[in-house]
Amino acid sequence: MSHPTRQSADRPRWAPFWGLTLIQAQNSFNEKGVQFLLIPLGVWLAEQGSGTGDLKYPLSALILLPFILFSPLAGWLSDRCCKTRVIQAMAAVQILVLGGMSWCLRHDSLGGALAWFSLFCVQATFFSPSKKGLVKDLVGTKHLGFASGVIEMGSLLALLAGQIGVFAWFHHLRETGNDGWAAAALPCTAFFLCTLPTALLTLFLPRYRPLSRKPFSASLLYAHFSQLKLLWERRTLRISEAGVGYFWFIGGAVLLMTLQTAEQHTQNDTDFAWVSAQLMACLSGGSVLGGLSASLLCRGSIGRRIPLIGGAGMTLGCLALALAPYGTVLFYAGLAFTGFTASAFLVPLNALLQDSADNDRRGDVIAAGNLVDCLTGLLAVGVQWLMAQALPPAGQFVVMAALSAAVTRYVVSRTPGRDGRS
């Protein structure tokens, strides 16, 4: 296959773009799906007296650590190699990972399943900058706001299906007499089978010659600060990434707070899975709708006022969750509204970050952004764990409302003008 030239804003390649959207969504679905299979499995094992403990915190950390450790190498690989080739390789790795994880779950090996899950998280680290970097090559700057929003919301929709679907599926399998191992192994095997046609789809993505000629160096293994400097030196990149990073902070914290709420209002792993599915439906469903709405508003341009609306909504949503009793309509509506406005906050800032990066350093900028996102996500795990020791969920939502107001004021007041090149 030949290497086509990069498309101008007037000649977007929509067919490959929609294929890439599907590939990204399937990868996100499987990663989140197996994570949320292991959480109720851990609850079931704890009920059996295995001493497994609470898996939601270590699993959340496992997802983030590879991004923190390998983001510089992933960014270099995205700039130095054909992005499509990297995506194809990661699709093959996903097949291997889910096959191994399915085998471990069928043979009652939690340690083996966690090891394969860790490798899956490494795969996601190398997949991300190539996937994001290919978007602009396919659609150009003019359509980047819309395309970036579609990619992100496709991923969030897949996360929604993964979170809700596996909780509901686990609940159904347990209700029909299966033990926890079988309730986790069967969905994981289905995820494995879904990887096969998606891997074939990656073969039809166009290939572009890489622009960077930077050779490999051992410094790529610890080049975090030099890449973060790319974000720091240009105000547009710095401010937009501050907002994107906060989205992943509040997303991680509210997700854990939601699972904590489910644990407090259930008695066993079966009830926990069902209540969690309901809460995830509200939170993630609102996130998908908010992202799609923001994407439509960003068609033809990168919306600069949407973050103000989204940030104000996040603040009000967290306050509503602090005041609303659990189980009421207001509580569920507050979860959906918080997810909706958080995604609206994210979409234009994410597009601005990608568009403002130089073409030959875009992979480095995206990898640096991923590093910040993961550091803030890991911080969210620690902060929420500490808040859980001292505050009820209502008090934690008050803290998140105050943080949302402060971050929104900072980002909106310092976002550069239309040129985006400050």
C-alpha cells in the first residue's frame, strides 16, 4: 500500500476516520470491560474469604502507571514510525492479552488475570498517541474539533457499554447459578472474540510517512520532563492540558466515589454489580451525551466558550450530588448532569491541544498530555482514597465542586484568543 499525502482541511478522509473511531472504541470497551469484570470478581472472592480485598484502587492505579512510565517512548514511536503500523501491532497485542486473560479466569488464577490486565494497560499506552495523532492526518484542522470529539465520545460510549454491560452481565450470570470465576470468564472470552474482526479492520487504515527522524535513545525511558516542557513553553498547550488533565482527575474521583456509594448500599457481590451498573449508566451516559453535544457545537471550529459552560455545570452537578439523598431522582440526575458537563468541558480543550501542537512533535505533545492526564488520574485515586477515610460521599462531592470552580476559572481566564498559538 502506498503512503498517501496528508489531507488538507478541504479533503478529509472520513471512511478511514470512522474505521479508526470503531477501532478505538473497541479497544476502550475491552480494556474497561475486563477492569470492571475484575472488580465484582474481587468482591465475590472477598465474600468467599480469600482475603483479596478491594480491587478498585489497585486496578485504577494499574491502568495509569504504564502511561506514566512509558509515555515518552510511546510518543517517540508515534512520531518516528508509521502510526497505522503501531495501531496494527497494538491490535495484535490485544488479541494475545485477552486470550491469556480468558485462560487465567477459566483456571481460577486471579494473579495471572491481573498480570495480563497490566499488559493490556501497557498496550493502551502505545496505542493512544498513534491513534490521536492519526486523526489530524485524516481530517485536517478544520474538522479536528468535531473529529476529536467523536473519537473521545466514541471511546466514552465504549466505556459506558463496558462498565454497565459487564456489571449487568456479571449480575445475570451470578443470578443464574454461576460462580464468580465463570461470571468473569465468559464475558472475557466474548471480548477476545471481538478483537479478531477489529484487528482486520486496522489493515484498511491509510499509512502516512512519519515526519520525525529522531533516533532512539535511552533518554526516551526517562524523558518525561523534556516532554512536559513542550506543554509548559506554549501557553495554549499549557492551559488546554490543565483543563484536559482536570477532566481525568474529576472523572477518576467521581467514578471511585460512585463505586464507594454502591458498596455502602449493597450486601453482596450480586447486588453490588447491579447497583453499580445503574450508577454507571447515569454517569457515563451523561458523559457520552455531553461529548456528542460539544462535538456538534465544535463542527467547523474549535469552540472557545464551551469550557466555561461545562466547568460551571460540573460545579453545580457536584453540589447537587452533595445535597441529594442516594436513590432519589435528583441523585441520578446529578450524576448524569455532572458527566454531561464534564465531557463538554473536555472536548474543545482536547481539540485545541492537538491543533496547537507542531506536526512533527504532535506525538510528543500528546504523550506529554497523556502523562499529565495519568498523573492527575493517579492523584485522583490517592485523593479519593484519603477522602473516603475522612468524609462521606456528600462531603467528597463538596470538595469536587470547589475544585471544579477553581479550575474552570483558571482555564477560562487564561485561554488564548483565536490564533491558539500563544
